[in-house]
Amino acid sequence: MASWLLPAVKLILPHVGDIVAAAKPHFTKRKEALAADESASGIVQQQIAELQTAASENTANIKALAEQLRITVTALEKGASEAEKRLRRAQTLAIAATATAIAALAIGVIALLT
């Protein structure tokens, strides 16, 4: 058994109850529903309504996230095109500097030899 596993389990164990409670669905409680409505179909109908509400909320959230993603992708594309333009300018400048340096070197060698 790995030596790190036992301390990790000791750290996590007190929080397992909280994790399980948070992971449970927060839909209709069966005891409250049975006390309010004795028929099982009433519980099912209430749960279906809650699920439909949750699905419509999820749809709205997904649309909002899609819009944010679209805005983000547009901004990234704009940034990428600007970065590409700057890179081309830097390359052109580097080529011009290299050509100037080579010309200066050639003139210096010619001046040294003559």
C-alpha cells in the first residue's frame, strides 16, 4: 500500500458525509411529498415538473455559455490576427537588419583589404 494513501484517506474521511450530501439530487423529498400527497402519481408529476424546470434552466445557462464562448473565440481570433501582423512586421525588420549587417560587414572587409 502506498505510504501517501493512508494520510489522504484520513484527510478525506471526515468530509465524506458532506460530499455525499452535496452529491444527492435536490429534488422532491419523498417524505414531504408523501405527507402532502398520498398518491404516487402526484409525486411523479411534481418530480417531472421540477425536472422540466431544471432542464429549461440548463438550456438558458447553456445558451449564455455558448454566447460567452462565441465572444471569447472572436476575441482570440482577433488577437491571433493582430499577433500574426506583428510577427510579419518583426520578420521584415529582422530581414532588413540582417541585410544591412551583411552589407556593412562586406564594406568593412573590403575597406580592411584595400
